[in-house]
Amino acid sequence: MKKINIIKTFLLCAATTFVACSEDYFDVNTPSNTATVEQLRMQDLIAPVIHSTMEGQRSAELSFGNYVQNFVSTGGGAAGQTSASGLWSQVYLYVLPNLQVVKAKAAETGANHIDAVADILIAANIGIATDTWDNIPYSDASGGPDNNFPTFDTQESIYTEIFTLLDGAIAKLNGADDSGFVLGSSDLIYGGDIDKWLRAAYSLKARYQLHLVNKGVVSAADVLATAQNGFTSNEDNFAMYYDDQRINPWYSAEILARSTGNLSNDIASQIVSSMNGDYYPFEGGVVEIDPRLPLFAENGDEAEYKGFVSGGAGVAPDGTDANARFRTDGFYTSIDSPLMLITYAEVEFIKAEAAFLANGGTTTSVGSNATAYTAYMNGIAASMDMYGVDGTDYMADGAIDVGETALSLHHIMKEKYIHNFLNPETFVDYRRYDFSDDVFTGLEIRSEEETSDAEFSGQWFRRANYPATELNRNEANVLANQVDPVVPVWWDE
């Protein structure tokens, strides 16, 4: 009988409004870590798939977070080219094969809502995969042992499939499901709340539509219309929480590693300088730093936060020693911290950008309309709420509350960049605007002092290489699609 991979016995749950815990769920005897398809329920597969989806997002960020200067390697190192192999493994070994089984079982039982959730998860996974590598195996990748050499689909065709999947999921979730099958606690994101999955589908669709606006494939007005049906509060955030038994991977890789003398990352100057008043000097005399900064970084109790210049051998932008490191009990670096795929605040920033562009805005224009400005301020408020800080003074400061007539794209994208700390979506944003310092204030390419890859000196990385495992197994098709990592992906051309 056919067998598929499953994750070891676990259920990730925490004290949260998003997921109900069940201590004995997955209490099964599978010592070989495999089970036959016939033995597994749809619900048995959804939790591992969600876990792999979120771990895949983090795997991508391990490289791309350095590219967009959220962090640097220990002492200021800039990352070189990457294969993002961890993401590849999650998508092709653990997510897509299991979701194929879920969809087959859903079709047999008429479980339309579970089928819709599977479609959303497929869209999210092939979405980040194509944004990482451009062309990827998909339509020819489901044959398993019967097809070890899948051809690659173009990114353009993958985007068509993303929208087909999400539109199909929206239709199914809006329709009836009399099957009697529900996800319940196997749904590590929403605990089986179908209305939240519906809003997630619209939110992801708006995100992927936004990627194509500069390509001329989708209009900004279309993005705005989709986003209006997306998340309505932080209760909708697509977040998976850890606990003290199954610890957050950022906590493990950054805090535990640093405390035991192992390599970890430090906080980059681009994110710090966007939050400490360097790039956007505060005007009211009340605010000294963005109140979210101490949730990301610690500075050894020094007077100022000084981020590490990317590739700068340990220096801050002013030439002194940098001091910003991941906070020991930070929002993302605590034992029970969440991993986030997409949030309500991001959806508000998507609305703000789409409305700004629909109103005729450009990368350098000044002024917009009430729709763009309201969404911009709503996004900041939602971010402050999500991070649990008081943003009243920050939002009232003249550097932030610039008014409709002074709103520029860089205001929106700065706030989205800050909010989406450690989210690989930022790498998409940087590429969409060609790493422009008009849009990302203060942005400079990595210094060459501490760069791990000098082959592409002076050039921004725009994609990952295909992993060596796939090259070894499927050489002809990989070589037919492999290009240098500084070559734009299709939507970035």
C-alpha cells in the first residue's frame, strides 16, 4: 500500500484564542513514522501540513531576512546566494503530497470545507515556492515514484494556479458542507473556524495580486477590492503558536544558540534605523523610539539602539560598535512565540499601497486620498495592538501622522517592513520596487567587508538557487530553469 510521510506525534497549542488544545490528539502508535493512506483521516494530515507550511516560511526567512536586512549573521555578516533547501523540503516532501491525499479523501466524502482549506494551503506553499525560485515543479510533480523527473511550470502559470485555488476555496467556503467532517483542533491556526479561513483566502489573494500590479497583470483597484473581504481584526491573523514543550524555532536558533556560544544572528541597521529615529526623526519631543523596537531587539542597556551594517564587520551606521541583538524574551524569540504567515495589519498596508497606487501614486509622488491614509493608519494601529504596545504617542508624532497631503509610498512601505519583521514577504516587497531607497528609506546594498559571497558584488540577490538534492535527482529539468541568483523572477522583470 502507498505510504506518505507524517510528522512525529505532536500537537502544537498554546494559551491563545486561535487554537483549542487537545492533549491526546495524535496519540497514535506509528513507530516507523509512516502510516498508510487508508489508516489516516483528513484531520490527521492537516496539523502536520500546517506545521510544515509555517516552518517552510521560517526556512525562507533564514536567508531572505538577511537579504532585506532584518538581521545579519554574527558580527554583521551579509548572506551570499542560497538554495533555501529547508523550504523546498517542507513544500515537496511534507506539504504537497499530504494535501494531495487530503483532497482525495475530501472528494470521496464531500468534505468541501476541508477541501477548501487544502486549496488555501497549497496556494500559500506554491506561492512562496515560486517567489523563491521562479519556475517550479507543480503540475507534473504529483506522480511520486512514477515520475522522478518532473518538468517545471513557469511562474506565470503558477500564479494562475494560485488564483484558481483561492477562488475555488472562496466558492467552497461560501457554499454548504453537509459531510459532517470538521477540522476542530487539528486546525492549528483557526481551530476549525471556516469564516476565518474564508477571510484568509481573500487576504492571500490580495497579497498575490499585489505582486502583479507593477507587472501590469492586475490593477491596484482589483487588489483593493479583494482586500476589502480579507481580515477584519487581529483575531484573524494566520498565526501558529508554540509552547514550552515544543519551543519556537527562532527562540532555539537565536536565544539558546547565543547563550551556549553557538552562531546566531544580530539585528541589522536597516530595521533599527527605521525605528530609532535615524531615518524618520521624531518631531514631537515625546517619542524616542518606535515602541515595537524593544520587542525585537535588546541593546545591552546602552543609551541607543545601534543596528549592524549588513556586511560591515560589526559596526553601526555611525562607525561605532553595533549593539542590537535579538531580544531574549522578544515577541518572536520567546519559547511560546508564534510564526506568522499573514496578518490583519499587513492586509491594511496592502489596502494602503493599493489605494495609493490606484490614486495615481508613484515611488516618489507625495499626497494621496482618504482611503490610502486611513488604511495606513489602521495598519499601524493594528500592528501596535498585535505587538501589545501603546502606540498612541507614536501615531500622533508628525513623522508618522503626516496627513493625506504628505503621504508617500515610503511611509506605507516603512510601516509594512517594520510590522512584517521576520516575514519573508518583505523580500517580495524589496524586489517589487527594485530595492529602491525612494521606497525603503536609507536602504543600501550590503557592504563588502563581511560578505560571504563576493561573486555577485554590488548586486542584489533576487531568487534562490535550486537545492543540490533536486539538481542531483532531476538534473536536466533543473539546469533548464537555473539562472544566476541576481536575475529577476518573472513578476520582477
